Amino acid sequence: MASQRKKSKGENLALRYLILGGWALFCLAPVLWFLSIGLRPRTEIITPQPIYFPSFSLDAWHMIWSDWPMGQYLRNSVAAIIGSVIIDLVLAIPAAYSLSRFTYKGREDIGFYILSTRMMAPAIVAVPIFFLFRNLGLLDTIWALMLIYAAINLSFVTWIIRSYMLDIPKELEDAAKTDGAGELRILWEIIIPAILPGIITASVIAMIFAINEFLFTLLIASTPDAYTMSVALSNFTGGSDGVIYNAIALVAFLAFVPVFLVVVAIQKHLSRGLTMGAVKG
């Protein structure tokens, strides 16, 4: 009887791993397909005849690193994204604490207004933002990209962190206040450690949104000195050489890898953050 239970348990475990492995392969198939395109000659990609046994080529790899300053584009992307996430967290955590813990007139209206800024079409404010950064002398700089990415994602990050703070029992804060702790100490030593998975979740989502941002990056970064990976992709879609499909695929894969590594490194906290609670009104 015990051997049958052990066998049944082993079969269920094998079936579970088989299903999860199949799902992982299904999710990674587009990424692997992009990588395969990036490691093939351009002539094979644009040919109308199907090629069942493609050849291996590093032409696109040499192109993006020798003909294009891809290393600089990657550094610009990392600096702008990390800087914007830090700005978002510095501003969003106190704002979320105020919206979730203090009672004052217009609190709900302010919270809705903060969230509603994320619903606005970016093209509406593109021209004013361009002239604003031009007057400030910040065009074609990483600092401008940091600020615009932070402004785009600030409302979303604030609302996510606020929803996690609403899950924290106020009795913890009351006990801390009884011991003489002030608001800043409560926020730093009680609230932030308790909602750390939520902060990580909001940071990863903001990072993904910043990576995918194209309109404002193209508007602000007028020269390669401030180009990011998203704008670099557009460099391979025109000109005398036409569309360079293998270079586009390889750059897209390189843009995917850092996000994938970050998610894998913090997947424990990320999974806790995604299941900690729902967004509350």
C-alpha cells in the first residue's frame, strides 16, 4: 500500500514537472526564435523559400557591436531605468503612506487624480515636455530620460504601494506609537519591511514600462549620446540597407536578458508581492 502511494506521488510529481516544463518552453519559444533569427545570415531570413536547416552566422553580432555603439545604448538604458525607479520609490513611498494612513479632506480625490494621470495619452503632453526640457537644457541627456520615465510611472507605482500599505494592520503602528516611535520611524522600520515584496513588484513593473517607452525617448534623445535600447531598434528599420531583421532580433534579445535576469534573481519576493493583496480603492 505504501509503495503504491509512493509510486502515485512520483507519477504526479513527474506530470507536474512535465506540464511546467511544457509551459516554460511555450513561454520561451518566442525569445528563442528571436535569438535564432539574430544568429542567422540576413540572406536566409529574407529569402521566400523555406530553409529547414539554417546556417549559423555572427554577422549581426559583429554589426551591433562594431558599427553601432550598442554598449553605450545598453549603459544609457540601465542608468535611465535604475535612476527613474529610485526617483519613483523616493516619491511614491511617502505619498502612498499619506494616502493610506492619514485622513484629510480630498484624500480619495487626490488618490484618483494621481492614478488618472496614467490614463492620459502620452502624445498629448509630448510637445510641452519637449519645450520644458529644452528650456531647462536637459535635452539629449540621461537625466531627462530618468525624469520622464519617473514621471510616467510615478502614479502607477504610488497606487500599487498604497494598496499593499492598506493590508498592514494599523495595530502595528499603534503599538509603535505607544513605544514613542514617530511617523518616519514607523514608515522606515515597520511599513517598508512589511511591504518589501510589494515595493519590489512595483519596481519591476516600472522598470518594464521604462524599457518599453519609445515616444519620449525618441523625442528627448536626439543623438546617440542618449539613445537607449528601444531607440536603437529603430536604427535597423530603415536607411539604404532596408530592414535588418537579424540585428533587430538580436538587439531585442539583448534588451530582454537584463529584465529576465532581474526577475529570476528576485522571483521569491516578486511572487510574494503579486499575491500579497489586490489593489484597493
